Amino acid sequence: MKYIYAFIVSSILLSSCADSPEISVEEIIGSGDVTAMRTAKKEIELNQKEIAIKLDALAAAISLYDTVKRMPLVTTFKVTQVPFNHYVELQGNVSTKKNVLVYPEIPGIIKRIYVKEGQNVSKGAVLAVLSDGGLSDQIAQLETQTKLAKTTYERQKSLWEQKIGSEIEYLSAETNYFANINAIKQLKKQQEKTRITAPFSGVIDDVFKEEGMVIAPGQGSELLRIINLSDMYIDADVPESYISSVTKGKHVEVYFPILDKVVQASVRSVGNYVNPNNRTFKVEVKVPNPKSDIKPNLTAKLKINDYQNETAILIPQSIISENAKGEQYIYIVNNKKDNNEATVERKIIETGKTQGDIIEVLTTFDNTLEIINEGARSVTNGQQVKIVSNETLSLAH
């Protein structure tokens, strides 16, 4: 210790500056005196040696007396296998296959509308009735004629069976009778069309016409709108790169921004056609709607589960670097001592799918391996570091 102290003192006291005023280097060069230049150069070189000796002495003293080594501080985490679910994120609009405008099948005057907006109706329920345009009278007249035709037919049939009368009279009576029956059936079918019924169970969303108005089949004659909110679905376009992973039955998380609501659903059907314009295929996601708060044309964000790994190794993307060859690498620690000092080692890795700020590592790791987290961007291969904490990262996704 005394020897080191004496060495430091003697090094600092080597050669002191003279009291005479110094001549600047510029003045010496300006004089053009080569001898003076060489003398000045030697003096400067001597001063450099003296400074180097002093710096070495101070460094030795710092190394001796400073018990705290200046090492980079890092945090680490151990490799663990966790479940990993990757999702394809898409956007779509809510639709329903049971959202129809109800039109009349025949022209007529609206005699009665039996429903109002917001009313729930069952399939087959009568929604409105139109005037029949005299169909009732025609049916009544035909029914009277049919009674006479029936009597005539039955008598001609009895006579024909007794070999009395002509076959022509019998066949004519038979034809007339059954023609009347068919005519009545046709008129009654027409009459049934004056009763407008619900094509399915649902709720009346809007009533467009009023009683007493004349309507006829065709555009502009819609009577009302009926919707069933229990059979909702979302159509979405999926990039063709997912055609083998997005299949029927895949789990889907549906988020409705307007409602701030998340619904768990599944892929109901997958299209068999790839659109050449945008290289996508269609999927249909069935959406449960027990509260009827999800309406047609609502915007929805879909997360379709296209990949699962129950024993995945996940790390933050922020700790990954890339070399000139395009290889990705992370830093791990080796030779960890009891005082938490360790050596940094670079490890090349192969990565898989990403989700948010995490990434799947496909390279096989030892369960005891410690990966550098905080400080990963400021260390180098082979460097000594101090581990301040070993974290447990919650990276299950």
C-alpha cells in the first residue's frame, strides 16, 4: 500500500513547469528555427509521457480503493412455457338474414293494419288485410254453381252406372263439376293473398303505409319492415394467407366499439372463393344477441384465433436485435456468481408469430436460461454485468 502511494506521489511530482514565460507553438513555428521546433517537440513528448504515467497511477489507485465496480445493471427473466393464442384482427359490419321489407302480392286497399312499430310477432301472424276486389262475391257465386254442378254430376253418374243416358252427358257433367271446384280453390288462394302474414318471428321495425291507402306489388309499395335480432352475423374479408388457418368453428372475439361490448363467437362458414381484386375470402361469424342490443350495420372488430400453442416461449419484441446478416438475437447471462455478476452471451434465435408487443420464439431453450430484459439494448457480447433483479414476466396471451 505504501509503495503504491509513493508511486502515485512521485509520478505526479515528475517535472514541474519552469517559471519562465512559455513561447507558444505558433511562435516557434513562425520563427522558422528547426532546432527550436525539435526542442519543443521533445518537451511536449516528455509531458505526454508524464501525463500517461499519472493517469495510470490514478487508475491503479481507483481500482485499489473503489470497491464498487462500474458494471452495467440489467434485469433478467427465466424462460417459461405458456399458452399462446394468435389472432387475426379484422373489421366487419353486423347483418341479419331475417331483415326484410314486406310487400303485397296483389293490388288492393289496406283495410286493416294489425301491428305497430316495436311489436313482436310470430311466424304466420296476420300483419295486415287488403280488400279482395270482389273475390268473395265470385267465390260465393261459384260455390252456388258448384252445388248445382255436383247434383247434375251425381245424377248423370247414377244413370251411367245403370247403362242409361249417354257417356257424353256423364263426362260433361263430371268436367263441369270438378272445374268449378278447381276454380273455387284458385280464387281462395288469391283471397288468401289479401292477408299479409309474418314470414318469420321477429319485431316490427317500421310501418310505412296507413289504412285506406291503395297499394300494389312492386318498388315503393313496401308495407312494413320486420327484423329478427336473434340470428345476427358478421361478414368479414380475410387475407388469403390465412386460408388454411381460419376455418369453420374457429373461436372469434367480437368487439363493438359503440356498445363497448365484447362477445365470444365462432366462424359459422368460410367462403370457397378468393376475390382476385383484394386477394381475400369471406367468412361469416354468428353473433349471439340475447339482449337484442346488437343492431344491423353496427361496426365490429373481430379477433379470429388462427393459431394456438399451449407450450410457447414468449419474449418482449423490444429485447430483440438484428445483425448484418438479418439474424435475430437476444442476450442471455452465463457464469452467474453469488453476487449476481454474470457474463453476457449473444444467442441467435428463430421467431414465430407476434401479438401486440410479444413474439413467439421457436428456438428450444433450457428452462434455467436467464434472458436479459432491461438493459438488453446497451450490453455487448462477453461484457460483465450486474443483475439487479430476476423478474417473472406475465406473457401468457
